[in-house]
Amino acid sequence: METISFFDGRKIPLERHKVRIVQQLNLLPVEERLARLKEASSNLYLLHNKDIFLDMLTDSGVNAMSDRQQSAMMRADDAYAGSESFFRLEKTVQDIFGMEHFLPAHQGRGCEKVLADLLVKPGDIVPMNYHFTTSRAHIERCGGEVIEFLIPEGLNCQSDYPFKGNFDTKALAKFLEENNDRVPFVRIEAGTNLIGGQPFSFGNLKEAAAICRKHDIPLVMDASLLQDNLYFLKIKDEECKDLSLREIMRAVADECDIIYFSARKLGFARGGGICMRESELVNPLKELIVLNEGFLTYGGMSVREIEAIAVGLEETLDLAITSQGPEFIAYMVDELEKRGIPVVTPAGGLGCHLDASRFVPHIPQEQYPAAALAAALYIAGGIRGMERGTLSENRDDDGNEKIAEMELLRLAMPRRVFTLSQIDYAIDRVTWLFENRDLIGGLRFEHEPKILRFFLGKLAPLSDWQERLAEKFSRDLPDSL
Ligand code: F0G
């Protein structure tokens, strides 16, 4: 593999791109950060972007585009039906995944909606390695239930197991022996989001696919985070290490019946789509796409984005490009670990994940420790992360709080957006916060939406801990913003 080593022995990731368009960032003084947090009801989704210094909320739709993507966008062919831009993307998808059909959608959850509408009926069960918030919400909306078959190691935050996104294939096989008549499809998620961007191995994918084939149940892959999973297959999986990313991509696709993705992640642009082989599902899905997303040659996407996705998918197969995210994440995880700060290991894709259950163990899960940590980090550094814990769950049918299996604060790493000194700044502010973790307190809901409550919920701190944290920051770093 093509590595670049430093003569002085340092091990730091090196950017393989140069910056040619920049966006000015604004770092508010700590008192103002506190005021903006209050206005946003301690929910970082409700902040204005101009008030954020490092936006590590997500990598969705905010990865940097390449010059080649930008130039492709200039030749976009605007047409309601029959756009050449669409046919270029369709051809790229067919080449990369080796699947005949490509159905466009406005983003990942658009794909999830039409798949659930067509395939899931009340009483059905969809097994998966792990759920994602929107995928589960659509299955439940159609009366289905999600059951997870993740290997136990997947939920262990301190691990060195390289493939924590693997299916527990023994349990999956047993379940399908007994319940296959209630299972419309099995879903496997690449770069499993909610457990810290953790990959599956190629052998595990093949086993899961063989089990599905035995029962004639379609295997559906959520490939939104496949880019990172490909990278880990290349560098950690014996079966893949001598293959190119293109060959790995094709080998992965060959095991699946349907692949859908959010092109806000895979493809470095904004959109989504479903790839599939010829089957009786193609025509009914096309009808649902037309009804919900848009005509079959745009599916809710702008033609400019369609051009950018076509180029972005090709760029995903370049290791110098794909490695940037995971290498930056590994750097951040290693540096935090050296300082004794609890992070999810091994470093995965998508972002660096702080383990809030060890960072703020004094906050009970009913008081949303990961969300409290997110609010605290905004005060400490103007950094916006994303809560992935109990706040991201829905209450059960009786209104009881559903306690999450993991309490994580995700610090996403949009690809090619931040420099290493900005990551060093984030590491520094997390370190300050860890030193002052006893000051962080819990949160409670003031307004609680019924589903996906983390997006729009309004929260309040349970004491004046936010004021005390801001005061301590001013005392410790009197000359700094
Ligand atoms: N599947 C996975 C694995 C995802 O990570 C996402 C989005 C979706 C589906 C839905 O795609 O947003 O285009 O509708 N994840 C974003 C995130 C929201 O920040 O992790 P979408």
C-alpha cells in the first residue's frame, strides 16, 4: 500500500489535497456561546451555523467536493425527464456495483421509505446487524419490527476487534430457521453508524448472504458508509488486502440483492438511490419513486448534484481520497486515548466517538449524558457534535424511556474539510472538558417530539452547570476566545 512516512518518525496523517476555496469560520467568545446554547434549548441542531466554529455534527452533505466534481456540475443537463446527467450516474453505478437498475431518491431516507412501503407489512421483522434511526423509523411506521444481530463485541467501546459491525451469523441463521415467513428482507449496514462507524468483514458479509440465499430472503445493504468500510476491508481484511478498492466494491455488491445509499455520504454530494438486479420488485419500486421522490431520471435530486455524485463515486475508489477520513479519525482517537479520555476503539469511520458513559459517569442515562456532553463541548470550544445515545431513542408504547445500549458523542469528520491543526484544537478542548467533567450536569426535555426527538426536541439543564462551566473556561483560558 502506498504510504508516506515522515523522516523524523512522526506518525500524522498527511492531506493529499490542497485547499482552493475557503469559508471563513467564526469563533464566538464563551459568554456568547453560552447564550446561543440557551437560545437553542441545549439542542445543537437548533444552532445557527454561523455560531459554530467546528461543525462536527455530521459528514452528511458537508464533505468537501473536488475540482472534478465542481466542473462536472457545470455541464449538468436540466430536464424533468431523460436528463443526460442521470444516464451518466446510472452508468457509473452500473459499472461500480454491477447492478442493472438504479432508482434515484432525494436522500437515504427516501430510499428507506419506499423500500419499507413496498416490503414491510404489520407483524414483519427485519433483522439487521444494527439499526440506523431513519431506517428503523420507516420499518416501524409500516408496522414492522427491527431485531439486531450484532456480534456482542460490537457494543464494547474498548476493543481492538477490527470488525465490530459484523453480524452474529449463528444467531441470524437460527432466527431465520424459525421465522423466515415474517422476514421481508435482511438489512446489513456498512460502516455501522450508531456503534461508532464500525465495519463488517468480507467473510461475515458472505456468511450473512449465504444464510439469506438459503431462505430466499433478499439481502439489502445500506451502503451510506460503505466508503469507510471499503477502506477497512482493504487495510484490515486478509481476504481483501490484495484487491483494489474497485474490486472490493464489486465483490461486496455481488453478495447483495439490493444496495441503497445516502449520497450525502457515499459520493460526496447530496442525494441517494437504490441499486438492484432484475426482479419483480423493480417495477413496483419505480412506481413508489415516481410517487414519492420524483421522476425516474432525477428522484428529487438536482441534476448538478447528480453529476457530482457520479464523479464522487468514482473518487471513492481512490485510496488516497478514501483514506483521508479514517486516518484523521484514527489520529484524533489515538491522541485522546493517550490523554486517558474515553473514546470508542478501534477508531472507525465517520467520526471520533467519545464514550459519554465513561466521560460523565455521574449523569444517569435518563438525564441524557451524551447530549449534555455535546452541549458542554459547544461551550468549551464552539464545537458541534452529535448525541448518539438515549436521546436518539424513542419512548416505548407505554411512554417509558428506552435506555440506549451506548451513550456516545460523535465528532464527525467531514472528508477533506478540516485541517490537522483544527483537529488538534478539538482534541485540546475535549481534554479541557475532561479535566472539568465534574462540572457537567444533566438535561431534561421541555418539549419532546414523538419520533426522532433528537432533531427538534427542546431541552433545559438540570442546574446552572452550563454557567459554571463557562465561568471556569474564562478563568482557565482568560486570553482565549
Ligand atoms: N443510513 C445511514 C447508515 C445513515 O448514516 C444515514 C444518515 C441514512 C441512512 C439516512 O440518509 O440522511 O441521506 O436521509 N446519516 C446522517 C448522519 C443523518 O449524520 O449520520 P439521509
